Amino acid sequence: MEIPKVAIQGEEGSYSEEAGILYWGKSVEFIPKKSFEEVVGSVQSNETNYGLLPLENTLIGSIAPTYDLLLESNLPITGEVITTISHCLLARKKGPIDSIRRVYSHPAALSQCTIFLQNMKNCEIIPNYDTAGSAMKVSREKDPTIAAIASSLAAQIYNLEIIAEKLEDYPNNQTRFIIVSKSPEGRHYKHSKTSIVFTTLHQPGALYRVLKVFNDYGINLTKLESRPHKTEPWRSYFYLDFEGHTSEKLIQECMEELREQTNFLKILGSYPVWTGKRRLESPEEEVYEEDRSHLPLYSRERKKESTIITLKRDGMEPVVIGGGEFTIIAGPCSVEGRKQLFKTANIIKRSGVKILRGGAFKPRTSPYSFQGLGEDGLRLMREARENYSLYIISEVVSPADVQLVAEYVDILQVGARNMQNFTLLNEIGKYEKPVLLKRGMSATLKEFLLSAEYILKHGNSRVILCERGIRTFETITRNTLDLSAVPLLKEDTHLPVFVDPSHGTGSRKLVLPMSKAAMAAGADGVIVEVHFQPDSALSDGNQSLDPDMYQHFITELKALEQKLST
Ligand code: PEP
Ligand code: MN
């Protein structure tokens, strides 16, 4: 691997190099540059991978040219490092301080040592481009009356004597350096900081409103600096640092609001806060798993991997839902009696389908329509489950019945009419049973997902979403099957997505074409109504497949699945 190159301002032994060693260790090559502009230019021209620039010092405040360069250069900030700086007076030979006639150093270093320099009588103070560069000059000129203010590292490198030390006006003199690079820091560290620059609207209270946004979002500011707007006299650029990373939703929302309160806003970079520890050889170790706790549980942003639901039972092969295979659930709309259920279950079993549907508690539009057999219906479903070795699904309509239904079935069903029965959803959330949640007939996809969230929130993570048609002005079909919901949901959520073409269309002839379309659209499966004798069905006969149609349906779907997989 090629060793990364870092452009620093100053010669070998400069404080920038010290900061760089603190940040990277010896794993990089430092390329000395005469000026901050050259550091930036070197990164921009790809001569180096990183540039290191001092940004602020605890004694003298901001290093103004760095701020201006940040705005002009378009190089993102990718890191920071803080070093404690202690200045030494270096000369060729040990001797009395008052024999020194000229002192060279970088202006920033000179201005951190004002008290010491005031006491240097008969001595000329000469600003130079660099501290280490000044040490190099003293070393080369062989004049015992000249000295440099630089680091003890520079004394070693240039073979000079330290004739005075701790020259800074106050102890604990620290400089914060930033690292710039052509590509932003991709990783998100636990303790991150973001730097921005903005100009305010030219209105009373403009800066107050900007700062208020941070207050409203509870974001901690760590630095505010203003610099003159060079082309608009008496206007300012404000540079602001705050805690947080732009990949966090909170920070993104805050930035959006900030745009409304500013004329100009530029994000200079999000980067790890300096913790005093050197960056590890493999910085991944420090990488923070992004905090996703504010995102909805259903969302793919929160959980990338698709949810896979496995049905298991002793002596039976497991059934995997959402694992890439297309799952078919089939059976009558309602459980009407033993003969009807068993004859239909037999057809289902022979077709190779593993999950039998059958409603025992029926949410009917009219109170005079057949309401289902209740617990008797569940008992029959249970018998069919044992006799035909099938998994079963049945609807629960009331929070009080959840426990009862859950004792009988392998999957609980929540019907369209109950999609927003939040008490029911809350109750179901407390169980471990998989749930097939149907979309309400006038529910938006967002509302649908939020209903799933009710269940997930309580800890039941095994939710299957089912598109079953929505109400539109169309009257030929019972509902309008919204197949666009399938790819949209698959994008937004990790939950498996099913389609119910029986209720979605209300017409048995549409069940096969719509199931094919659902498969092609990426659904994880379908739930369809089948009756051994649809004309005699107590509910939804029109949309139930008869045995022949069902056979054809299975053959066609298997063929399509094969085709789509090749
Ligand atoms: C059902 O599947 O039997 C049913 C009543 O469906 P939906 O809730 O979609 O109307
Ligand atoms: Mn039905």
C-alpha cells in the first residue's frame, strides 16, 4: 500500500509535523510547504492526500488565513488534532540569553511569547515563514548571536541548543489543526463535529435566528468565528462548529432549517472530534455505528436486511417467508364447516402450498351477513392443520381475542378494516406470532407502514404487509389493486410484502393475472381465496378460485417463477 502524503506548512520539525505525528503516527510522509496556500494547492493538485493547517490557538485565537482558505478552496475538513505547544529559544551554542541579537520565528509563535520577547533587550524580532524553518536558518548561518523560537523537536533535528524553554505567555498553550482532503470523511464516528460557514440575511435578529435553530434542535455549538466578507464591506462570514454528523437525521433537518435563515450556507465537513488519542492504524475500529434509533422500526434505513419469517413446527418442513422465494397462502374466505374446510384444505395440500387461510371471525360490511364460526371455526382450522400438515392463518378482529386466536394459528391476520385499530395492533405487538397486516382500503402507504410500526414497537418484529386493493372511483372491480405499492414498500421497508388479488379485485378471473403481476413486481407472496364449491360459499364466492382454476393458477405461477429466476 502506498504511504499517504500529507502537506504541512513549515519544514521538518515544525509544529504542524508534530501535530501530524500525533494524528497519524509515523505512517505518513510529510511534505513541507512554505505557505498555507501551497498546502491547499498540493492537495488540490493530488500531489498529497491530506493537508494539515492550524486553525486556532488558545492564546492568540483564530488563524485567519486558514479560515479564508477553507471557504475558497472547497476542500472538506476530514479531521482535527489538538497539540500542546511549548516554545523554546534555540541557538547554536549554549550561552547567556542577552548575547542574542536577532530572534526568528513564525509570527504566530512570536505572538504567543510576547512577555518573554519584551524582556529581550537590544534584540531584533524577525518574523519568518516557519518555526522549524527559522531553526534551520540559525543552524545554517553559524552566527552565535541569532536564535529561533521553535520546538524541542526542531532543536534535535537541526542540532541546536535549547537556551530557554516554556516561552509561551501562559502554560497549556494549545493549537487546533484541521486536516483537509479531496474526499470527505466517509466514516461516521461516535463523537463527530461538523463545521459550516454561512452569511446571514441582512435583517434585525438574523444571527439570533440562526443560533436559535441550534438551540431548538438541542445541538451543542463548540465555536463561532466571524471573518470579513472580502467583496461586501462590513458584512461577515460566520464559521461555526457544532457537535454531530451530517449523516444524522437531526443534523440534516437542522441544516434544512438553517438554509431558510441564511443567505449562503456551506458545510465544510463532518469529522471525528479529537479525543487526544492517536488515530489507530485501522481507523475502522473507532467507527461508530450510526445512531438509527430515531428512524422507524419498519424502515430499511433502520434495518437494511430484509426480514425473513420462518414458520416451524415439529415434524414439518419449515416455511420461509421473505427469503426470496414466492410464498402462496390459499384457502376459503371463511370457515363454513368441516366438510367445506377439509375439502378445500385437501386441494391446497395436494397443490404443494403449505399455508391454509380461513376466517373464523369475519369482519363483514353488513351485520346481517355471515359473521364466521368464531372459536368453532378456529377449532376446525386447527383440525385441518393437523390432518393435512399445513400452517394456518386466521383473522383476529378484537384485542380481547388475540390470545385465543394466537393459541390456534401460525399467523395472525389483521384485516383491512382493522388496519388502524390501534388497540388491536398494540395487543398483537405483545405476541411473538407472525402477523399479516392488510392495507386499509383508504390508507396511504405511510399510514400502512405506521400501523405496522405499532406492532413492531411492542417487540413483535414478524410483520408481513399485504396490499389488498384500495377504494377508487372504479366500480367494475371490487377494489383497485395498487401494485405500485409493492416496489414502493420493498424500498421503504425490510418487511415482507404480500398481495391479495382476491380482495384486491373481487373477481376470480383477475386473481391469476394480478398474482403474476405481483410476482413480477417483487412481492414475497400472495394470499388467495379458494373454495371447493365457490357458488355455495357463504362469503366472497365471486372472487374464490374453484379447484380447476386453482390448479391452473398454481401451474402458471410456478412456471412464471421459474422464468423470472433464469
Ligand atoms: C379476508 O382476507 O378475509 C378479508 C376480510 O380481507 P380484507 O381485510 O382485506 O377485506
Ligand atoms: Mn374474503
